[in-house]
Amino acid sequence: MGRPPGDAPPPLLAGRSGAAAAVAMGEFQVHRVRLFAFLPAGIRCVSAHPSSRLAVGRIDGSVEIYNLQANSFQEKVIPGHETRIPEALCWAGGDRLFGAGLSGDIIEYDLEKLCVKYALDAFGGPLWSMAADPTGAQLAVGCEDGSIKLFHVLPERIQFEKNLDRQKGRILSLFWHASGARIAAGSIDLIRVFDVKSGHAVQRLLVDRRLTGSHTPRECVVWSVVFLSDGTIVSADSSGRVQFWDSEMGTLLQTSVISSSAVLSLATSEAEDSIVVGTSAGAVYQFQLLQVKAGSAERQWVRTKPFQYHTHDVRTVAHTATALISGGLDGQLVIRPLMEKVESRSYEAAVRKVTFPHRCLVSCARKARLLLFQYPLHLELWRLGTTSATGRDGEVLPVSCPPEHLVQLKNKGPEHIRSSCISAWGTWIAYSTASRLCLYRVQLAGERVALQRVRKVPKVACGAHQLLFSADSTRLFVASDRGSVHVLKLLQSGVCEHLHTLQPSSGESTLFSAVLLAVSADGHWLAVATGGGTVTIYNLKKAKPHCVVPAYDCPVTALAIHPVTNRLVMAYSDQQVLEFSIPDKAYTPWSRKVQQQGLHRDWMERDTPITHIAFHPQQADQVLLHDVHMFCLLDQSLPLPEDTAVLCNQPSLKQLSETARHSSAHAFKICKKYQPLLFVDLLDEKSLVVVERPVMDIKAQLPPPVYRKKFGT
Amino acid sequence: MAAFCEEFTLCTLAGTGGSALPQGLLGLEPDRDRVLLTDRSRTVTLYEVSDQKPLGCWSVKQGQSITCPAVCNSETGEFVLVHDDKILQIWKEDDTNLDKVFKATLSADVYRIHSVPNAEPLVLFRNGAVKSLDVLLASPQQDIKSVFSNEVIRWSEAFVEVEKPVVVFITEEDVNCFIYVQHCNPYMLHKFKLDQGGESSTLLSFAAYLTDKTVTLLCLYSSGCVYKVLIPLLQSDSEEQHILPKSLLTRLEESGTILKHASIAILDKDHIAVAGCSNSPEGNTKEWVSLWNTKFQTLQDSKELPLGSTGQCWCYGGRFFVTHGKELKVILYKCETSSLAAALGKIKSTPTSETKSLSVNWNMLQEDGLLCVQPDQTVPAKSESKRLLRSRRTTGAKTQLEPLTLEQLLLIIKNSSLNVIEEKLMNFLSSAQIPNFQVCVGNIILALVNRCEAEPAFYPSNCLMQLTQMHGLSYSMCPGLMTIALEKTDVCLLQLCLQQFPDIPEAVTCACLRTFLSLSDDSLEEMNINVDSVAGYIDTACNRKIKNQSEVVQNGFSFELEENSCDAQLTQKSHAMDRSKFCPVGPQKAILLNAILCSAYSDTFLLPHLKDLSAEQVILFLQYLQFLYMKCSEQATTNLPGIFCPTINQIMDWMCLVLDAHFTVVVMLPEAKGLLSSLHKFVRAQVHFYSELNKIEGSLKELQRINNPKDVGLYSIEVLKLV
């Protein structure tokens, strides 16, 4: 391949060739980058589906689907939208996901194409709440104008059915009774119970205002209600109370003041013996229905466990059979297994916090040493700094040329960027939103950067789920719906043509869109993983499917093809790492060995998935893998660690002599020095780039939390 | 944790003949910092241990051989040896030739001469007779009466029991071992038989120490077992032969290993060192020296001796001597107070012994904020623990063969005389395992206290001390004990109770305080109180001088003034200024007060009782607290040296409590004014200093930050090595 004209020569590390001989094997110059100001959007609503899927709506409008059975992997991401921000999410009509937001639309999401299927205006002003009836055939939405509107869920669409009696005050929370005949609706200072059939309010529960410090009673907002099947209504309000009401008599049964600030969210378990409560102080409480005395039939709701995992408002909670789930405005999703409900394995019982996305938001032009950061509404292109010094392990080298912010590329329109990519020499940048694909020709001439938009991008390629340039920058692969991949041909003149579309063979056709791509260095093979979990390998020369990797019941989190051996390395959400030989159409001996011996227990119990795989350009045996908390140089020539060995053994190995090191080394060379990691890649055989995002930096960008008095302050 | 520290070679041993190893030493005897080394051929050498320097060397004529290691007569500073069994020679350090020194031929073969501190050396003859050296020299040819004929002496040792020398020696006849205890003043001999039951292996070595009228003998067997035998030094009326039981103290080796030429040395009451050679069943031979904690039967440290050893070892004055190859090695060791944590190696090493302490003179800190810090005044780190082999006053007691039951003992306590009780009690306590030990001891104390209450004349001080030392007692177990002790002003017992009981009521603590403060220093000086723990910060001699001086000044005459012909006013002033530097109480009283300061209390309950103190007592106590506080503040670590010393927080708390309780008294008393003002000045200086420190806190932090830059900023290039 020829280097495209106009490319800046790749900035070589000064002194690299001279020092290379002296540098010990496995010694790297690490570019530690904290320039990516990634900020997770706050979580607005969650909704758990009985099939272990969890839908999470964020305040940037994005919706994520987590698979709670596959290690809580973030399976699907529907990118955000400036105006369509869900206030509530509902599973209804089987596996269909609906959202309602302050834009006044009811939205159905397409979980196969990962976009909005349609939006329907409810004509009631902003929608504050939504609830599905127990059968999933009807949706009720609570509107700003005080009305509750019922919609029929029909195949492929929803249809307006009727209004319940309109009352004064916005409907902030809704809950459908298990019988389907009643709806409880929380408003300001009031909870009403509606009869669905007649549409009349049958009960009106007055939530008393509470005197606060200002001596003027402030209105009491009922942020959340739960209607239990025995007729008890549980309400959470802005005065910090959780109250239990008798919906028949309209009387208050029990009050529990749990916070000096507002209580924002409630959820109950299916058995209705446990309730989880989220407050604006970031605390989450569990209420349990317990026997008053051992053996007695009388049971009472008791506040049992407090948790404090969030720093900000817990706007939403969910209660599954085995876990409490809470989402906060600090952007964290916390899954707290209930000890009594899980088997005693410590790993299953561990708290899981999801702060960072389970996909790569950074792409790297290795040859040009550029990094492309993907923000929701713009891209940033940075050139890495250089150093002329060398040093010993652990030293910080003086930076002779600082990193440079080359370009900020702003997206137009309300849609958020779904995926982005930069070519290896940094000559092309592509990004896509739900409906558009933008391609840019980049010309780096010394200090100057020229960006030229490619005007005529083929229409077929719109709505890409993933983008990838071939190693020689002559092809752009666009992952699309139904597992298909469009191959675009890029010419040096800046022209882009649609070459062909790769589709799974008829027997393997899938409804799910392609989400992950990997191309071989020789441009011969392309591996495509779909949202459904299948991995198909295409022969690019013949433009035909080559084979399908044997089905595995967990989703793929990252995949890459080895540049020399053409072996496909795949990481799965259950932390398995498999290696598949594309020419042989079979798992490699190393992969079989891993399956036989099993990976180290500590490796299997990591709680974040591998999000990126790369290879050492010189050492064919070395594979680089990384998750949020570590990166690992996997040496396939070394023995796998036994369960009794220490997995993360680098610090102890460094203290041993050369010979002793040799005998106790194992395949996993793990580095935990850099955390949390958004991206790690090998630039060349001697340099690594790590993109870190310290949690403290994220915290610093969040709004101040609710003030809490701490002891001694 | 006890451990061997650095080692050095004292000297090279002359090898005899063609053998690779020297035959070993005939003996090694201490003489203050020096040792007297007698080898198996003809020479005696005197070494300065700290300098590893030979000071003198003497040898007997060709053809003669030394048969008894040379010893130093501590009384006269002369050296004594015996060659060719009978010929005794005495010489001084500056004599060069042994031919020309005093010589005496004795009528019987000498086994060994024992040097005894502050007494004439004792000569032990092979036939078991013991004579004092001066008696022998008076008529060297006197007839020596034979004690036994067939028995061979294996080992001997001399002790001083309340200024009375005692020689203990062990003889062997066929398979039986006998222990003889020879009292020298008056001459009295007791014979015991050593119980050999259950041990088929041979006896290798003995070591012994004396505590509380009992010699504890440790016997090392070739099986690697160390047995403990308690030998009573008390007169027994019956002349019948007693069999002394032995109890297994510790087992050094796993079973199957056979020890060869090993010997044992006692480092302190809980630690022993063993040097020797072991043959494992696989046939491996290993020579080593190891340090054991006998309280918890744990190995603390061990060293291999790759060059071989004759298995001889000695321990004198905190130094452990062992032969290693052709050298005599000196190994320093440290034995810390043995606690379970230390025995298991879990205790954190205290850094205080290592830290170079800055001494600060707070009074130099004036308003301008200048502070004089005098570095380099290092407090000598006392790493070697003091050997607690001290002796006690004794009274007669008897040994009895069959152990007593608790009921019998309680009956004896009710009716018998003091001496009988004491003896029976000792017997009871030394007899092997007692089930429910704490309950037993509690019952015994209760019985004793009841008898004391009933009979005012009856007060078994020794018994009570002994029982209190057994640990594990509490106030609630024997409520009457401290009341009785207070009545009898038995300060030693009170001190022990304060140190050991966790639950003393505040009223009793206060009563003790009152008693202690009211006692005069002179009366306390006669008491048997160990003042070692305050020696680190109370200069006893200086204190005494000051006391004398102040008395003299009161009389209107100062001899020091005349001697130095100084300006009287100046001296007076400097005395007044240095007042707080000198301890206002004697060391004995300081020890007792420290015991109070360290005891547990609750201030709410203590405060009302503190009000009972008289004004003089309050002033004295405050003076002492001030003294302690200033001593604490002198050290950068704010710790007092030594054990059982109060911490600075305890001192402050007590000071505040006393001031609270006697606020009005202190305000009114003119004597208190100086005290309060100096305290105030002192505290103000400290507050001033710390506020100045606060001001430069930012700068100090910046310095720290410069030293270790943590923040990597947004971008850095680092080197990472993956191995």
C-alpha cells in the first residue's frame, strides 16, 4: 500500500531506534491521556423486563438495554436526542419498549435497529409519567394538563383509547393496580385513585404539606406511587416521607420519614414483600414486609437496609427478583444484589456499578498518532505529544512536544453521534448519527489541518451502527441493520463509492443490526458481530460470507483479527476470551486449551467487559485487552495461570530475579496502574496510549449534590 | 520478638592436634565486661568483650594442665585457677608469669571454683565438699570430708540467696541423677533425686536461675526436650531423700532427631538459647544455635553454624557466646517482654528504640518565638531487656511430697501460723497444673483476707504478693485485698494491684493516692521497690543532692556557695528556675504515683474522691505532674522512657482533674502561684509554637508535594515495564 499524499510523516519517537536495543522486552512508553472529558449523562428512568433486560433512560435522551443475565452487559444503545428525552420507560406488549417525555410524545423504540420506531403526540402537554397495565396491552400516560390518557398497544403501533377524568394539577406518577381496574396517580399534594372502566376518580388522598424551615408550607409533590394488590398505596413525596395508604378507606396507614430532602422513586418486588426507595440525597432504602412477631400473621412494613452508593438524586429505582437497581443523576447505575436472594457465591453478591459505557468512544490513528474522542454532539481530534527522553520503569518523561488539539468537529441536528472512526494514517474521519453518515477527508500538513467533507456519501449507508476503515484506508465498512455491512470505496481524491453490501447468508439471516466490526490487516477478512450475538466472517475479496463462528450464549464485547495469523480474538460478556482461526474455520489450539483449563477465577470475576482488543506489531503471541480497571498483555506463548496463582502478579514479578521470573510468569500480564480506562491501544511495539477518565474529574463536573451535614463539619 | 542481633568474633581458638575442630573450651567466666577464657590445654586469656581485645594471657608450664577454669575473685580482683587437679594458683592482672605467683596444693581434687559476687569464691571438690576460698587458703592441706564416693559431678552453679551463697550441683551415678543444694552460711546440704521417669535419652546440659527462693533448673535431653525442675532452697526438717518432679518446658526438635553435644543458656526468664548439633533420622547433621521462648514454646530465631561447633554456649551480661568452627563468636540478642503477640511475631516493632530523639527546652521559647532545639542528645536505646532474676527476702518454708488440695490449703490458712501458710502455699503453687487456676487463687486470697480481717496481727505480705503476681486477678475477685493493704500501708502490694487490676474503684484509687502522697520519701526508700523504670528520667543522685542543698540553704548555710564562691543570688535564681527540672518526689514515690496515673478510671467518679486530698498533697502531686509533663515535652515523641510510665495524655488528664477538684484551694494558696504561672508560661509557649507551625503548614505541605508529585495532569508520558 502506498501512503496517501499529503499525509504528515508519522512522528517517530526521537531516539527510539537507538534506544530500542537497550530497552528490555515489554517496556513501553505510555502516553497517559486525560484529555477526553467524557461525562456520563444522568439516569432519568429505568424499567426492568422480566426476561432480565433492563432499560435505562438518560437525561441526554439515550436509552440503554442491559442484559442482567450476561454479566449486566450494556447490550444495546439507542443514541440520545436533544428533544426526545424519556421521563418514563415502559415495557409493554411483550418485548416492546415505550418512552414518554416532556416533549409530549409517546415513543416506541426499535430494539433491533436501535432507533426510535415512531413518536405519537399524546396531546396533553408534557408527559410526566407512564405506566403499562399488568397485561401489557394498555399504556396510561400522566400529562401536564392533569389528564390521564390510555392507549391501546397494537402490533406495530399504539392507538389512543380514552381520557380518564381530568383533574387539576399535573400527574407526576402513575401505577396500575394488579387487577387492571384501578390506577393510582400522584399529583401535587394529592393522590387520586381512578376507576379505569368509568374513568372517574374514586378516591382522593390528601398528602399534608410539611412545614419546612421557611415556616410557609411548601407544596408536597408525590414523586412516585406504588399500588399494591392488597389495595395499599405507597407514596414517596418531596417532604422526605414514604407513606402507606388504604385506598378503600382513604386513610393513612403508616408514615416513615426517611430523608430531609425529597424521596424521588419507589419500586416494588413482584412478590410485593419488598420496596426500594430512592432519595435526592443519594441514599437508597429497602422496606420489607415483615412479621411483627415471629410466627404471627400480622405483618408490617419496616425500613431495613440503607445504601449510599450515589452522590446525587436517585431519580429512579427498580426491584428485580434478586437485586435492587438504582440510577442517579451522577450517571451511575448501581445493581445491588440482595444477599438473601442470591446463591452465596461472593461474585454474584457483589455490588455492580456501571459508570462507563461498555463500548469504545475513542478511536486511534496509530500511524499518525492521533486520537479521536466521541462526545454526544461533537468529535475532538488530538495529536499525541512526544518525548525525546528515555527512562526506567515508573519514570515520568519530560514532554518535548505537548499534545495538540487539532480539530473539533460539531454535529448538526438534534441527533447524537452513534459511532465514529479515524483511519490509521489519520486521513479520513467518519461519524454517524441515527440517520446520517458524515465522512471527512483530513489533510495534515505540518501545523495546518484541512478538513474536507465528502459530499456524496451513498444513501444506503445512512444510520450506521459502527464504522471501520480498512488498514490501508481504501475501504470504509458501515455496520447496518439486519446484520448487513456496506462496503464503501474511498479514493484519494476524496470520492466515496458504494462498492457492495455484505449480508449474512440466507440461513443465517438476523433481525439484529451489526454492532461490532473487525477487519484483517491484509484486507481479506471482515468479522461482524450483531446485537443478537452471532459473529459472521466475510471474505472481502469474494464479498461473500466465509463462515459463522459457532454460537455462544453471551454477547460479544470486543473482537479483532490478528494482523499476521488472521485469527479472530473475541471477548464475551461472561469474560471468556476465545480465538477462532479464520482460514481453518475452527477454534485454535490455544482457545481449546483455555476452554479445557478454564481462565483464572479473578479474571472471570471482573465486573467490566473487555471493550477493545489490539495486537503487538512484532510479537505475534501478544494480545492487548482492556476493560475499565485494567489492561492486559496476553502472552499466548506462556502457560495459563492456575487458580492458585496470583493473577495480577506484575508487582511481585518485578522483584524476582530473571530466572525466577521466568518460572513464575504466566500469560496474563496485567497492569492496573491506569484507572479508569476508556481506551488502550498499542501505537507501535514500544508505545502504548491509555485514555483515562478519573472519577474525581467527573464528580467535579457534576452539579453540587444536596447538602448533607457530615459529622464534624 | 526476641531475636539474635549482630555478631562478632571475639577470638580464634587454638586447635589442638590434627583435629579440624578445637576440643572446645574448658570454661568461660565473666568478669564485668571482660571474660576469662580457659582452654583445654594450658592457657588462660582475658578478653575485653566490647573491644574484642585480649588484655592478658597466662599459661602453665609444659606438662601441667589446667583442670578447672580460671575465675575472677570479685572481692579482690585476683584470678584463681587449679591445675593438675590439686594445685591452686592465684594471680593478679599485672602478673606475667604463672610460675612466680602464689601456689597452694590442696588435699583433694577440685571440680570447679565458683566466683560469687560480693563474696569469697567457693571451691567445689570432686567428692562433693564445698569450701570457701579464704577458708581453704588459711590451711590448704586441711582434710576435706567426702560427701559421696561413687557419684560424678556433672554440673554445678553458685547463686547468692540474700547474701548467702548457695552451690547447686548435679551428680550422676549409673543412671540416677542427684541434685545437691549446699548452703554455705551456715553449711547445710540437701540432696534430691531427679525424677528420670519417661525419658530414656541422655542428659546433655543444664542451666539454672534463681527466683524467689527457688532455683529453676532447665535440663536439656538428647531427644531435644527441655525439662524444668524447681529446686527449693528452703530448709526441710526431714532428712529423707526427695524426688524432684520435672515438667516438660519445651521441645526443640521434631521427634526422631537426636541432639549431640548441645548446651543450653538462659537469656531471661522466658527465653533460652540452645547451641548444638542435631542428627535427623535421615542422617543429616546440622549445627545451629536457636533462641526459644519458653513461655509460649515458640522458636524465635535460629542461626546455622556451618563451620561446626562444639556445642558450648554461655550467656553473660546480655551477650551470648558460642563456639563456631575455630572461633568464639559473640552474638548480641534482644529479648522483649514475652507476650503472646511477640511470641507469634505479630507485634509491631517499636520504633522508639531507634528514633533519635530531639530534646526540646520549652522554657527557652520566649515571646519572640525563638526555640532552642538541642539535637544529638540521644537517649541510649536499651535493647537488651533487663534480666529479672532478682532475689527476694525469704522466710522458711518446707517442701512436701504429695501435693495439697485447695480445700486442705484453705483449712491451713484458717488455722496455721504464717510460716506454715507461706510454705504450704509455695508448695501448692509450684505443684504442676492446678485446674481452674484463677478461681483457686481468688479463693486463697479471699481466705487470707478474711483471716487478716479477723486477726489484725496476721498479715501474710509475701503470700499476697506472690498470689497477686499470678496475673489474671481483678479487684472484684478479692475486694478486701486492697483495703487490707491500705490499712497496712503495704505500698508494694498496692503498686502491684494498681498495675494488674483492671477494675479498681475510683474511691480506692484515690485512697491509694492519698496514702502514697502522705508517705515520706525516707520511709519509702527502705521499701523494696524497683526504681528501674523511672531511672530513665529521674536523676536519683541529683535529686538527692538538691534535697540536701535545699535543707542546707534553709539553715542559712550553703557549702556549695563557699566551695564555688559564686554569687549567692545567681545560684538561688538558677535553683528556682530549675525547680521544675528536678523531681519533687523520690523515685520510689514516683513509681507508686505512676502506677496510679496509669490505672483506669472514669473522671466523673474520680472527681468527688479527689477532693479528699489535702492542700499540701495537691501541691506535691501537681508539682510531680508538672515535672512529668515537662519531661514528656522534652522528647519529640512525647514519651517517657521505660515501662509503666504514664503517657502525656494521662498526665494532662490527671492535671486537669486535680485542678478541677481543688480549684479554690489552688487559687488561694501562695505556693501554687509559682507553679501555675510556670505551667501557664510553658503551655503558652507550646501553643505559640504550634500556632507558628500552623502558619507555615502550607509551606510544609508544598515541600512535601514537591518531593512526590502525584498529580500527572492531563497528559504525561511514562515508562511502564511489563515482565
